[in-house]
Amino acid sequence: MAPHSSTRLHVAAINFLNPAPLMWDFNHPPRAAELASRYELHATTPALCADELLSGRADLGLIPIASLTPDLAIVPGCAIASLDRVRSIQLIIKLNSLGGKEEPTDDTDLPFVDRTLRSVRTVAADTASRSSLIYAELLFRKFLDHEPEFLPALADPIAMLAHADAALLIGDPALLALEAREQIEASAGPCLWLDLAHQWHLRTGLPWVAAVWAARPQSLTRPSLSSAELIRDLQLSRDHGLSNIESLVTEWSPRIALPPATIRRYLTRNIHYTLDDDCITAIRHLRALAAEADLLPPLDTLNCLESTG
């Protein structure tokens, strides 16, 4: 990556459908040109967003909450979260290979779900998001006292299920897998499909939070941009994006093989874009559980960027 400008903030963003409303002003007039004078944008995966921010190659990043550290400051206002079903994090479990004779039932039937989960020995996992892996590992460890082996894999559900009991898909590949469910089950056999955001909500009563904007506070010492301006830019971009959902549906329909109605429902009903108090509580709870399970280091205090300037 080429060195970035010393006068603009280098921004690491997520190259998925779900942050599209957050990025509206960065990609569309009339504000795109103005924002380009303050920010350099680089799109990548959630995990690499965090790597760039933590290494100092980026000043601001849309990062998984599993990657938050005391040295980073959460930018208030925006999030990628879900109040129940998110659709874009799917744990797909083969039933035939697990020796069970029960027929798949509703995924809110926790006794059936838990029996099936306890039979899983291996999970082929897309590693594009660290937070998604943590949610999956906590589902097994914290709620079931069970520890299957997680195997890093490319996001190909048929190939994943050919060599593992379950497949963990996130982001656009998870959405595409839902559309190809019949084809996948024709190859792998009957499967139990679990939306991990829904499972988290059922078991905790809290929202599922995937990512937040986070900044390196020392990067905001430049006189050209105050923290108040940064917060305003990001929140305005989100608000304008949510006011232009139909335009986003039109833009994204050629990019990803999903029906326009699915994209529209995903952006308006599945994803929650506001970092509210319940989301902050959910972040704290996830990090506390992950620390107890030795999956992540403790994060005793959430460092939030103050609006100054």
C-alpha cells in the first residue's frame, strides 16, 4: 500500500454490502469531493481493517468489536449491528453426518439446536471477521460447554461441508448461501441453518454487534479535522445512506447475485446502524464473556471518542 497523505485521515473500510449506507457520502455527490479532501479510503475485509488500524497504517477503521483495544477510541453514533436476525452470519450444520435422526425444526427450539451443536466436532470457518468467529466460539464454549475444532477455510459452503461437520459463513457469502440453500443441501444433505445474531439475541436478550468505527486518537491531532467534525461526517454519511436505500439497491443488484428485495430487506430490517446504549452494553458483554473464555484479552473500559473542536 502506498504511503498515505499526512494531511488526510487514512480510512480502512469493509468491502461488504452491509456498510454501504455508512459509506454513502464517501462514494456519492454532493459530499464525496469534500470528504476526499479529508479522508483517503481503502476497502478491505473486517479483519484486515483492524490490522491496518492497529499497525498504524490506518487512522480510522470500521473494525470488528473483537479487535477493539484500550488504545483505540470508538467513534460515537454508527455501528453494524442487528436487533435479531442478521442473515449475514450463518452456521450451517450437516445433520446426516452427525448420526441424528431428528428432522430439522425451528431454530428457536433451543433443546434441538443445542443437541445438534453438541454433536459438532469440526467447523470450517471463513476467517474474514474476527468478531464472527468469537460469536461462534462463545456459542459453543459459553452456552454449551463444548469445543469443536475450527478449521480456517475459503467461503465455499459446499467445499466446507465436504470436510467438516459445520460451516461458518459471514458477510456476502452468507447471504449468497441462503439463496443457494437447495443446491447446498443437495450436495451436503439436510442441514440446520443458524443465524448467529439470532442465537446471540435468544441467549442474551442483547443486540448482535459486529463492527464500529474506531480511531487512533493521536491521528486526530491534525488541525485540519476535529473529533466533532469526524463524528459529524460519519453520522451524516450514515443518515444520507439510509435515506437512499433504493439507490443502494440499484447499485448493489449488479454486484452481488441477490434479488433486489433481499438487498432492500437486509439494509432496512436486518442491519441496525446506530450505536445506541443497548449496543454498547452488548459490546461490553461480549468482551467480558470472551475474556472469561480466554478467547480475547480483557477490555475493562470502552474508550469512546469525545466530541471536541
